[in-house]
Amino acid sequence: MFFKLSLRNAKRSFKDYMIYFLTLTFGVCIFYMFNALDAQQAMLEITTSKLEIIKNLSQLMGIISIFVAFILGFLMIYANHFLIRRRKKELGLYLTLGMNRHTVNLLLVIESLIIAIFALISGLVLGTFLSHGLSIVTAQLFAVDLKSFTFIFSSSAACKSIVFFTILFVIVIIFNTVSIAKYKLIDLLQGEKKNETLKMPNFPLACFFFILSLVILIIAYTLASINGLRSFDTSLLSAILLGCIGTYLFFYSIAGIVSKLCIKYKTFYYKNINLFIVNQVMSKIKTHHISMSVICLMLFFTIGVLSTGLSMSKTLTSTLESTTPYDATLYVWGEEDQDSLIKQLESYNFPLNDIAKEYLEFNLYQAPIHYSDLFSPEIMATYSHLYNFNEDLNLTAIKLSDFNNILKYQGATPITLDPNEYAISSNVDTYINLCKEPLGLQKKLTISGQDLSPKYRESLNYSLETSYFTSNQLTLVLNDEFLVNASVSSMYLNINFFNNKEECEALFTQSLEDIGHNNQGFFIPYTTKISTYEASLGLSTIVTYIGIYIGFVFLIASAAILALQQLLEITDHTAHYEILRKLGVPYDTLKRSLFTQIALYFFTPLSLALVHSIVGLNITNNFIVQFGSLSLGVTTFITAFFLVVIYGGYFLTTYITAKNVILNNGYVR
């Protein structure tokens, strides 16, 4: 009988449980998906090194899942808090009829358990199917083919999900027990009649805080744009702190201003039930201005990590072919009277001839001119946020003979320079575009008392070495005689292995490790094509998955909190809707009122988050393009799709549930 009562209540109150059910389902689904990565190898044609990346990624996802569990646990408790508030009068009635608090608590536990089991099953089923879609994403990131389709179910991920779910449910039971124990019977029976009071600033003070918030946000945007992401210094920290303060002041003041302005426009204010709508929405923003500020920042973070995380993977892998023209590169910073790299390696009996089919040694020099000699003051000021773009910094130069040898090794045609000519080489998109102005204007450079003019109207796009990213920022190509006495800034040795690339690379790395182990103080940095591909692949995969994982969790958390706050407000103020019903307000009018209220409450923090995101993504784009091209177009649409599905889904669910509350309060169509 007791179970039947709980089951009947669960069925009758299912619409009230929708947000709770939706949050649990999404939570379990995402938790399962990102803990089932190791099972994807069954569908992928994958190498041992890539399998190791998946294992490392799975371990990292397990660590992040602990953080995710805390967020989802908070959401479960918050959602359960709504359910108790929603049913205060019903619980009070049970106590009045003679049930003890333990029995009432047990009734709620069974109801919650019924919903939770359905949510767990739904989440695991949805997560299982979506994990197959995630396998396609993994295949694209790893640039591998899918085997014939295999249905995979990760028992370990399912067990983790069930254990995590059980622990959270136990915490919710404890919360229920404490919550019901602290309520007095009179509070349960008349809780909805208690109004919350919150002192807010008057109109002049609200205007001051609103203007101050805009000023602070503009300063934060400016600081962040000037500093960029070159370094995590006090300037960037100040921009982040000011952004948080400005966001808080915006929501702290906006309600008072909008209310006052609406009152002034009496035609609008007294039309239909706009008075009620404005007061309800502004009252909610006043009450929850702190949480709305936090949600706005969470949405900003979500949009940023989803857009950037998905784009970064393409950025890190799209330029690999052009940035790895050689099988290996060794390099050292130049010092006076330092032997060449080949001589240094020969002195340690490095087996260069056993692994290298061909090799090329060259030096880069400090040119006797600065960036400010090439670029106009306007360009220097505009792009001061770029890495190593300083007016006092010397340009890097290379001898024409060395540059032509590099071109030959890459199968390109060598160039010629007259005695009064120079050229510029770069493979970084930002600097390629920057050089168009001075080269197009035939900018003259004075070196050793001689004026030199550019031979080409654009920079020469070539990689000088094998690197993880586009590292040829800007290199001046000069005739050899101009650099005879110049200081060496760095020395390079490019190597192409024999056909058995993997064996040669293994011997190459092992030999360098052995020399370093047997000779204290020996250290020559190096990169190889194979390790570069694997490192870039691993990093891009990690960035993508962390971005998707945390982005989804923050998006669900933001939407769920807004939904629950709205439903709590509607539940606590049913008396207001009862008054409107008695005054004769039609159901359709109240339905439009509900839709408007919920839409304003959901999309106000999203609107400011979008403004933050435009600035943030622009700054991120300016930083990343220094190392490769970044296309945010497609990933922005993907992020928008997720926002519409998840955020919009919570919005519609909230609206439907709110309508149900009003219908149960005496309205009929």
C-alpha cells in the first residue's frame, strides 16, 4: 500500500519531476559517455601510440569526473529542494493526518528513487547511443577509419555511473531528512504565504551602479584585448576580476532601472498584465542577482570552451604537414665560439650517418634592425599584444645560401637577391598579413649603411624546421655578406631519415638519451615528425574532450539552476495567480505572461554572456592565429546548436511545468 501510494504520487507529480528527471538523465548520460572512451578502441583502426593517448585521456576524464560529480550533486540537491518546496502543503497535510516525519521522508525517498531509476536507465541508454557518435569524433581527431560498426557498452563506465549516482542519491536522502525535520507544520501548510524581502538600491543609486558596471566591463574588455593571452599576469587577472565585478553590478542594478523606465511608459506598463510581468521578472532578478551573475559567467565559459575547444583541435592538426617538412630537427641557442651542431654530435659519437639519408645545417642571426624599422608606429601599437612583437626586439635573419638550401630540401625553387634587395619569410598567418603593408609600400631597410628594398610584395611562406606549430614568425632573408659578422641567435640541424622511419627515429632518440645520460651537462633540444604528430594529436584530443565535457556540464548546470529558480518562484507565489484568476484574467493571457517571464529570466544572463563571448573569442582567436589558422565559424554554429537543444530544452520544460502549476491552480482552457 505504501509503495502504491509512492508510485501514484510519482505518476501524478511527474510533470513536477521533469526538471529533476531531465537533469539526472543528462548528468548520467554525459558521465557515462566520457568515462566510456576506452571502449571506443573496439570500433577504431588504431595504433599502439594512439591507444596510449586514449588510455591517458580516459584517466584524465576520470579525474575531471570527480569535479563533475560535485556539480551534479549540487544540482540534485537543488532540484530536490524545489520538489519539497513545491509540495509543502501536501507534506503538511500528511503530517496533519497522523503520518510521522520518518514515514513522510520514506515516502519522498521512494518517489525520488522511482524517478531516479528511470533517469538512470534513460541516461545509460542515451549515453550508450551518443558514445557511438563520440567514436566518430574520436576517429576524425585521430584521422583513423572506423571498423565495421560494433555495438559497444562499457560495463566499467556503467558501474562508475551507478556508483556515482548511488552516492549522490544517498546524499539527497540525507538532505531530505534534514529539510523535513527542520520545517514546522505551520511552515509547511502556509509556506507559500511568506514573502521574501530584499533591500535593493533606489533609482539614482541603481543608475550609478549600472553606468559603473558598463564602465568596468569596458575597462575589462580593453585590458584583456591589449594584454591578450600572452601571459597570465596581473593585467589579465585584473581584466578577469573586473569582468566579474562588472557582471555582478550589472545584474544588481538592472532590475531597478528597467522597473522605473517601464513605470514611466504608462501606456506599456498598464497594458494587459504587463505591470504584473515586469514586477515579477524584476523581483526575481533582484532576488537572484548573485546567482544570475554566476550563471552568466558560467554560460560565457561554456560558449568559450565549446567554441575554442572544438576549433583548437583543427588548429593543432591543420598545419602539421607544413610545419614538419623534416623527419627531425635539433636546435640550440647560439653562443660565442660554439661548435656547430654536427661537430658537437660527432664528438659524442652520435650515429648521424646511420640514420640520416640527408641533413642540413644552418644558423639564424640577429639582424642589425628592429621591428620598428620595418613596421609603422600604427602597426606596432595595434599589434603590441602579439608574442615577441616589440619595437626594441631585433629581427631574425638568415643567409640567402642557407635559405635556398632549405627550399631545395622542400622541393621549392631557390630565389635570387640583388645586392640592394631583401626578402621576408614567415609561415604565421598573422605576420604574413602584417608584412603586406611594408612590402607593398616597398619599405626600405638600412643595413651596413646600404639601403635595401624588398624583392617580393609578400612574405615567403616556408617552415625552416620541424616544429609543433608555425614557428617561423618573421625571418629576414639577406645576402650572405650582410651577416658575416652578425651574432648567431640559434643553430639548427634538419634531418631526413632513411625509409624505415620508425626504426631511425627510435635510434635517434635513444642515442640522444644515452649521450645525455653518460655526459652530464649535455642537452640538445629536438623535435621529430612522428612525435610532433602524436603530441599534437594527443593535445588536440584532450583539449576537445575537456572542452565538450566541462562545457556540457556547465551548460546543464546553468539551465537547471535557472529552471529550478523559476519554478520555485511560481510555486511560492501561486496566490498571485489565484488573484489574477479571480480578477478574470484569461488563461491565454496568463500563458503568454508565463512565457515572457521565463524567457526574460533565461535569456537575460545569456545575452550578457554572448557579449562577453564575442570579446573573449576575439582575444582567443588573436592569440591562436600566431601558431596556426583558427576557424570559429563551424564550431560557433555547433555551440549554438547545443545551446538551442540543451538550454532551449530546459526553457521549454520550465514553461510546460509552470503551465501545469497554473492549470492545477484552478485554470481551464
